[in-house]
Amino acid sequence: MAKQEQDRSAHGGIKEEHTMASQAFDLVVIGTGSAASTVASQCRSAGWQVAIVDSRPFGGTCVLRGCDPKKVLVGAAEVIDWTHRMKGKGIRAERVGIAWRELMRFKRSFTEPVPKLRAKRYSKAGIAAFHGRARFVGPTAVQVGKNVLEGRQVVVATGAQPVKLQIPGEKHLTTSEQFLELNDLPRRIVFIGGGYISFEFAHIAARAGARVTILHREARPLGGFDPDLVEQLVQRTRELGVDVQLQTEVQGIKRTASGLTVHASMAGQTRGFKANMVVHGAGRVPEIEDLGLDAAGVQYDATRGVAVNEYLQSVSNPAVYAAGDAAASGGLPLTPVAGYEGEIVAANLLDGKHRKPNYSGVPSVVFTVPPLASVGLSEQKAREQGLRVRISHQKTTGWYSSRRVGEEHSGFKVLVEEGSGRILGAHLLGSHAEEVINLFALAIRSGLTATDLMGMMMAYPTHGSDIEYML
């Protein structure tokens, strides 16, 4: 007799059900982004019984709330900027502009189909999909609503969320995810933080007609990128009309009759910045705080993620792995890295621990207009490692590739090891930098030398054909 039927018989009626429904799986994956979907699909293809869990629509940050929808908006900003740059060079730009609601409808044509398509894909593959917030209730037991998913192995791939700023009025902040869903663009926007989110969205919003301010507490924004090229980008951003305030510490946010006021300290003085919207662009942390990791005996750092070994396996619970932004792996918090780590985890789950991630030659891009791109070592890191390097650095505003598109802010810095000729790092600012950086990434990851790259014949005239002059 089933337990519920026994309860009914024993008490002469229907007993309210408080028991959890337990289901067994070979693998339980928490998250549905790049890392999570990669692990789930590969393990399922190998015949494992797999469950996947997400508290939000299936798809993860990149395709729903990050990279992909953002790039749609960046595309519109590029059209506006290119048209304005070419004004007086044969293009009439007077009537070009962004119709925000139409642009957002276009953006949603990419994001809205994703959750249903992902659900269908999981169903077709035989992956059990669950909606709800996951919480560990044992070493490999995960509770989702009234279900307890018992796995032989568990993978944590929950992505990241905005860091808590711990300032008065924090509740008035708009997240990057909410910004990407705006039906109407506010007239005045303040971005807190000088990272890639603030700069990318500021470039979009300013070209859509908003008055934009960026408040950053350090002396230099975009800390992970080359300082000389960042300086060029800041100048370009200011020329766009964005008020970039550096060494400015935000103290709090207050709602007023006319909107919001951001109070900030700068040079020992307190100043108020008025806005209709204040956007959080001050960094993200792993979204793991309410997973109940302690119940699973999983060590973690709230700002870095699950502590993992060289195989991306939890250092304290061998049945648990982590990948993507949720893992303290040493990899950059980027979508390609998350997918790559998902492949590493899947291989180690299926064939035993044998694969370790290799993070050399991973490119990173700030999708401003123009974009800023980086791969490999910075000049400072190369010096700290005691490497003998030859540095090639130049502003390229006068180059044909920049003049042709009217770009007045472009440049590069390339680091080559003396003796071996190995390319150690490359940093680019300018049109198509986000594409050209991939050639440098390939060279670094494959161990190619400057001579190897200079010996390649590139299509001309292209930005790729500029590479030989950067070496």
C-alpha cells in the first residue's frame, strides 16, 4: 500500500501530505546556462539519468539576460555611431535615431523563444527539468519545491548576480537584467561602477538620447584592461556626452519628488547626482548564497564561488563539481569559459578525473563603440613575472582602417617575448577589435610566434591585415 493510502486508512480520512517526493538521478545540475547545459547534455548523451534545475526561465544569463540581448542593443548603437562618424564624408545623418520600443521588440524576438525551446530540448533528450530554487539538504540531495532530487553527482552552475553594495537606498537600484527589459528609456541615467556593464550600457543609452553619468570609486575604470587604451576609451566616452566621474564613492540613493538622487563623495566633498534611474554596474558575485552548500559540506567563498580543485571538483565534497561563474576556478567570468568548464566537468564525470582547464589565450571584450579587447598578459603582469618583453604600442587614428570609418579613437598594445618571439598579450581598441582579438587568442593558445603571424597572408584591406604592423 502506498504511504498516502496508509495515512488515509490509519486516520479515517485524508491526511495532509507533508512528505517530499524523492527521485534518484545519476546527475543533478543546478542552472541552465552555458556550463550547466553543456554538462547535462553530454552526460545524458552518455546514458546517464540527468535532472536540471533553474528558478528562472530556462536558458541562463547569457542568452536571456546578458551577452546576446545586450549585443542586439549594441548593434543599434553601432549603426548610430557609424552614421555620425561618417557625417560630412558622404553620409547624411540628420534623421538617424533609435526607436527604443521597436529596438526592444527586436531584442525580444531573440530572447522570448529561448525558454520554451530549451524545455523542448531537455524533454526530447530525456533530461528531467525542474523549475524552482534549488537547496542542498544533504551531500548529494537537492530540494526543489516538494521534490528532493537524489544524485550520485551534483554540478553547481548557477551563474552570477549583482554584488550587494550595502548602501542606503540600495533598493532603488536597477539591475542590468532589468535594464535589458526597459520598455522606455529614462531621460537621465546614473551608472554605479566603472566596469564593462556600465560602459557598455552607457554607450547604448547615450546614443539612444539619454543623459548618462558613470560614477566609479577608483582612479581608473575597467581595471582588467590595458590602462593606456582605457584612457582612450574614457576620452571617447566623454566626447559622446557621458559624464565619467572617477574617484567618486557612492554613499547612498534617495527618492525625491522628481526622481532619484545619488549622493557621492569626491575629493572630500559630497555631491548629488539627479537621475530617473540608477543602474547597478559595480560588479557581480556567484549566485550561491541560498543554495545550502553547508548542508552538503561544500566549501565556498561568497565572492569567488565554490572551492574546486584542478578538475573543477569540490575540495570538500568529491560528489559535487562546479563550473562557470559559480566556481572559484581561476577562469574569467565569461560565457565561453563557462561552456568550456562544462565540457571539462562532463569529461571528468564520465571518464574519471583526467582533464584540467587551460585558461591561456582567453579573449575578453568590452562591447562599447568602439570595442575594447584584451587577451593574454598585461604589461604589468608580464613585468611582475620577470619576462623580457618587447612592447609595440601605438594610437592608430591615422591608419587607413580607422580613417575609412571615421574612427578617431583607436590603438593597440602587443607584448612579444624577447628571444622566443612568443606573443604574450594583445590589447586592442577600435572597429572590429572584438574579432581581431580572436586571431591573437589563437596565436597565444597555440604557441605561435610573431614571425608566424607576420608570415600569414590576410585578406586586404581588413582589420586582420593590420596585425603585421602591430608586431
